[in-house]
Amino acid sequence: MSAKQIEVYSPASIANLGPGFDVFGIALDEIGDTLRVELVQEPGVEV
């Protein structure tokens, strides 16, 4: 990864576990989203 690039990982989660509705949750270790952003010279956005 270069100095003009950043990568962020956010684990998936499970909520609404029985009596702990909207209070308890679990973050999953293996599943999630990774976002990588890099600063480049060309104008525009690439997804």
C-alpha cells in the first residue's frame, strides 16, 4: 500500500439476539467489507 492509499475493514455483524433486542450484537471475524481509497492524478471516481 502506498502513502496515498488507505484501506479500512468493517466486520459484519448480527443483531437482535433474543431478549437483548437492539442491545446485544456479535461482530463476525471472517465476513465483512473492505474499502480501499487511493489518491490519483486523473479526475474522476472508479468503483
